[in-house]
Amino acid sequence: MTERNPELIAGRYQLVERIGQGGMGRVWRGLDQQLFGREVAVKEVLFPPGTDEGDRATLLRRFMSEARAAVTLSHPGIITIHDVAEHHGAPVIVMEFIRGQSLAAAIREQGRLPVQRVAEIGAAMLDALAEAHAARIVHRDIKPDNVLLTKDRVVLTDFGIAHLADATTKLSHSGIVIGTPQYMPPEQLEGKRPTPANDLWALGATLYHAVEGRPPFEADGLHALAVAVFTRPHRPPVHAGPLAPVLEALLTKDPEQRVGAAEAARMLASVLRSFPARYETVGEPEPEPGPGPEPGEEPGPRSETEPEPEPERAPAPDAETEQAPPTPRTPPTPRTPPPPATPRTPTVRDSGPAPVDPRSPVPDQPSSPPPVPVPLPVPAPVPSTEDLVSLGTTAEAKKDEQRSAPARALTRRSVVLGAALATLVAGSALTWTLSRDDETPGGGAAGKGAAESAVTVVIGVDAPLSGSQSPMGLGIRNSADLAVRTANEKRHVPGVKFEIKALDDASDPAKGEPNAADFVSDAKVLGVVGPLNSSVAQTLVGPLAQADLVNVSPSNTEPALTLGPDWAADTKARPYGTYFRTVTTDVDQGPYAARHLYAEAGKSKVYVIDDKSSYGAGLTSGFTAELEKLGGTVVGTEHVDPTQHEFPGLAGKVRASGAEAVFFGGYYDVAGPLSQQLKQAGVNVPLMGGDGIFDQEFLTSGSKADGDLAVNIGVPAEHQPGGADFLARYRRAGYPEAAGWYGPYAYDATWSLIEAVKSLVTANGGTLPRDARAKMPQAVSRLGFDGVTGHVAFDAYGDTRNRRLTVLSVAGGRWTTVTSGPATP
């Protein structure tokens, strides 16, 4: 067709200008000559190249019949279809002409959108989908391009286009599916019969893209993207805030476990009530007159390319007991835990990307916001799957699906990796053949083999998933996921299916409190693993304790978190009865270093230096006391300014003291230059520090570091009792990131929560008690089991009983393990 052709479409629609072009069709602005020149959008649907005449005729009959069913939809959130016609053998849809902007274009122009606005858009979309599902119609291609924002409406477009495409391929090629994979659920990629659950996943992916500025799944190449959708959890949302639980529920891989429309509506209404009332409409401010809807395989009205992601951005309880310390149920305030009397500057793990004071209060959260009127009626009941009609699904397609059943003997991974991927239309619509075994989709934390009626228990994970410390954080998240997968595969807790919910703290203490609020607001979360950093823990632990939500950290080492602010004065009092950790603390670092230098390295005369931080002072205090107890001598002390990297005269003092070694309490950024200058001045003695210097940067800032030593909390995986098996299972799981130093401890922290759930289920006659969250801290405190890192059990303060450390040495410009052992001889 062409706007220069005077011929009228269906005898009444005059084309004015083409406003969109894609692989599946062209869109024109037209005038309805029989209704006084009313503007309309005319969409010409294109058949895939190579379709023979017989198939074209069959497809045309099918499309004309099924597309007319969409005409019956009448809802302000669904584009109105005025007419369905045939023109020169091709289907034509005549729709209302909408002046607005697609959600894809809004994301492209503005980046990620505010949480409240995305929730409003989602509520309107869900209301429209409920109307379609009640009419037994499944959209099957929900994505930002197919959502139009006007001054006062959110409108879903392209009901029918994706179904025509799917029918086209199924006519001749059983099992081939079409769509936009970033927004397609696993069951749709497999070519299964469509259900409303398909649209709910796509809704979740669309809202995720809007609030995060990028889709939930991204990968280089179509193979990798398909693998990610099938087998990987989606990227944890960072900016979603209270919307995160909604996204998690919608993006559940198993459609049987995915949230339904009514519950999703309630969740979105709850999100909206958490914001102050506002009176703007949910759409966009009205732009200049523009085009109407475009083909389903196209971007928004003003672009012909797919929008790029916005660059913005268990066993029986342990028999060992001891007198419990004073344990208040909750801290004094739900927002900011009491600061230690001897505040500790974070270690390498505990340093964030910006100089944020971990003790400074973060902005208050709204306590009880007023209700907001939400124009979101409860969706109409959705008919059973057998009653649903998907445009393009016919008896012939069912037969094709049955004929493809024998091919499903392949495993999901084999099929995805072996699939023939090819682009069928412009943009990102894809076509490929998929078949698999009949296992329940369980990518990510879901695992496989979980009972269909299982209760879902979510384990939260707080870690830096972005930023400079993300390699450690991702290792923690993956290890937690491995524990959950293992529990599900083994059905370790009958009737319970575990999932993880990972939130990114970016090593920023300011993220601790909002992440805690997110976990607390999700009723399925019964425990939290993390965080990596003590500075984040100081803002995360208090709100979790206030809500009785148990927290097991695999890495942070601040003594005050378990021993109270006066621990250094030998006055211990547990501030949080919900907080535990699977690693030892800074209390043990100094003494362990002293024993190694004195007994193993034969260094009895040591010069002690610190950087004036509470962390450094704590290390040197413990080191000095233990060295003198052993019979060694501190031959000199010095305090250096951590902002200075030049130390004139210090080398002379160390040389004159006769020191055989230097012990430094502080961080790598000072320790590296200090070691370098000592060696350059001829003081060729080893410098030893705590975990604050165990960093690659220490090696680069001190090129003469060979022979220097560091103590680190914990033991490398390969030296742990279950380490070899853990690493083998981790590799088989295919995680792209290394488990890292803290991976085994994260696995055991997660398994602690799994075992606690098991104990509650067992004690409650095989079902999870209603007050499980409140009972979890006590259940964790009673645990005792053999884990990856050894025997896992906690003392009366919540610290691990299995306190182990490692000494590492620099050799050939690399950190190498020297020895590992218990904290006490």
C-alpha cells in the first residue's frame, strides 16, 4: 500500500502517511471517509517471506476470524479496533489513532522511570489484561513497545499480531515460536499453549525494564539470552524499592508458582498506597501530534529500532550450651542500630565506593502513609486454561504440538544451546525451534523436583552485586542460590520450595535500611544472608531485628554487631538476637597474627604501627597483648596519618629498634606504600597486617611486597572439609562468577536458614507454622550440622563456634596461602 494510492482501503479508509514500518507490518495514519474524516491507524499485517499461496489463504481465514474476536474487547486500557479487513490478500486492522508515546520511547528518553509511576502504569496494564483474559484472549507479546502512554491513559496495543505470527510458523513448523525473548517466559519459548501466566511474566519484564532502565535478562547473542531465560535468575532489581516483590512474583519461572492477576493487583495497590497521594494521570504529558500504534515487532511510534537499555545508570541441635548474654529482642530503634563505643572503620570488605559514614542516619522511611485511591478494580475471574482462546492456536496447532512430543527427550540446556536461532522480523522478535524434557522449569533458585503444592520460602540475599566489590558479592549470591537449588533437588524440606531474593547494596551503607525494608515487607522472606560489609550491616541489621527477621552473614567481622558496643572493655552484651555469622571476627585477627610471627616465623621483636582507625587500633591491641603473653617484645610503636603516603624518618626508627618484623593495623592503601618505603630504605623485614591489607591493591601499591604477610578471616574453599565437593557442584551449576573467598560461608549461612525451616516444619507436624518468621532466630540458635566449612553452630552471641583464620604471604607478586587454623590454639 502507499499513501499516494487513491484507492480506499475497504472502500472507506484513505491513507495519509506512513508512520511505522517493521518486519510484521506497516502502520499508516488514515482518515475514515464514512465518519467525516475521523483519524484512524491502519495496520497492514505482512506475512513472513516464503509463505506459499495455500498457507497464505489458510492464515488469512484464521486471522480474519480470530482478529475479529479482539474487536469485542472494550476497555480504556486496550486499543479500540474499529475494523478488520482484507486488502490485496493481506490482513488490515483499523484502530483508533492515539496521540502519545510508547513506554519504550519514554524509557529511551528519560531512562528508568520513578517507582510510583511504574506502579501506576502496571496497575492500568493489569486491569486491561484482566479484561482480555476474561474474554479468553491472551496477548502474548506484552513489552514496552506495545504500551502507549497518553495524557490520561495507558493503552495496550497489538492484540493479535503476535498470534498471527505464531500461527504462521506453527502452520508448517511444529514447535517454532515467535516473540521478543527479553519479555517471554520459559514456557512460551518452549512453544507451550499460551495461558494468562504468559502475559503476567511479560508484564513483570516490562515493568522491570521501566523501573530499572534495562530488561531483566540481557546477554550477548540469542543463544546466551535463551539460556539465561531458561536457567538463570533475572538480574536483581536495584531501583525498584517497594515494587521489587511484585517483579519477583511476576518473574517466577514456573507458571504454576507465578503470582495470579488478582494477587498481583493487590500487591500493586499496596505499592501505590505506600506513596503520598498525587493527582496526575498515569500517562505521559501530551506531546505534539504523533503516530498511533505500530506493529508488535516494532519500537515506539517515533522510532524504527529496538530501544537500547538506558546506560544510566537440619540435623539435631548442638548439645553444647553456655550461659546466654543479655539479649534484647529488638534494638532501641528500628532504623539505625546503636553505634559501637569504639567505631570501626570498615576493612577492605567493609569499605564502600564512597566515603559514607556508616553511623550517620539514613533518610527516614514513611511510617504509615495515607491510603491512595487506586483506580484498579479486582480483575475479573479468568477462565480455566482449557477455555482460553489464543489468537493463532487451533486444533491443527495442537496436533503439531503432539507430533513434536518425542523430541522432548533432550535436556533444557542441550536444546537451548543447540537451538537454531534466526531473526524473523525487524527489531528483536526471534524464531527458533525449542524442545525439552518434561521437567518443571526451575531455573535460578527454583531448582527442580519441588512438589507442585509446595509452600514457597524465600531467603533474602544482601550483597554488592554492582561496583568494585561485586565479584565477592556475586559469589555470595551464587553460593546461596546453589544451597537453595540443592535443597529443592533433594527435597530436603518436604512440602517447602526455596527461592532466593537478591538485593544489591553496592557496598553502600545507605542501602542497608531500604534493603531491609524490602525484605521485611515480603512475607515469604524468612531469613536473610549477608551483607558482605560490616558498614552495610550497621544499617541493615537493626531494621531486620525489629521485624524478627533472622540474618546470617558470611563475611562481616565487626565485633560490636554481636558483642555490643563495649566489647573492647570486656563488657559483652548481644544487641541483636536475630543476627548470626558463619565467620569469626576481628577480635581474633591480632592474636592469630602474633602467634604466627612468634611461633611459626620466629619473629620475637616487632615494631607496631597503626593508621589511627578503630579497626587498626583494635588489631594492634590484640596483637600486642598476645605477643607479650607469648614472650615477645614490642620494640616500638607509631601512629601514621591514613591520608599520607609518605613516611619520612619511620624507616630509621624501625631499623634502630632492631625489629625483626613490622605489624601494621590498617588498610592496604597505607600499608602498600609503607612496605615499599621500608624496603627501599634497606629495612628488609616482613610487614604483616590483618584482612585490611589482603587485597590486590596492596601488591600494586607496594612492588617490593614479597615476603609480607596478612591474616584473613576464614579458610580457602579448597582447604575446607567440604570444599572440594562444594567447588565441583558450583562449577557444574555453571555460574559465570567465581565463588570467591566467602562463597562457602554463604552456602553454609543459607543452609543454616534451610535447616531452621526444616526444624520448624518437623516440630509443627510437617507444615510451616504461621509464625515461622518469629520462630526462625531461635531455630537458628539451636542448630548444629556439618557444612562445607566444617561444623556449623553458633554461640550465645550469634558468632560461629568454628572460628578459623588463614595466614597468606606475598610470593612472586601474588597472595599465597601459608597456613590455616583455629582462632585459639
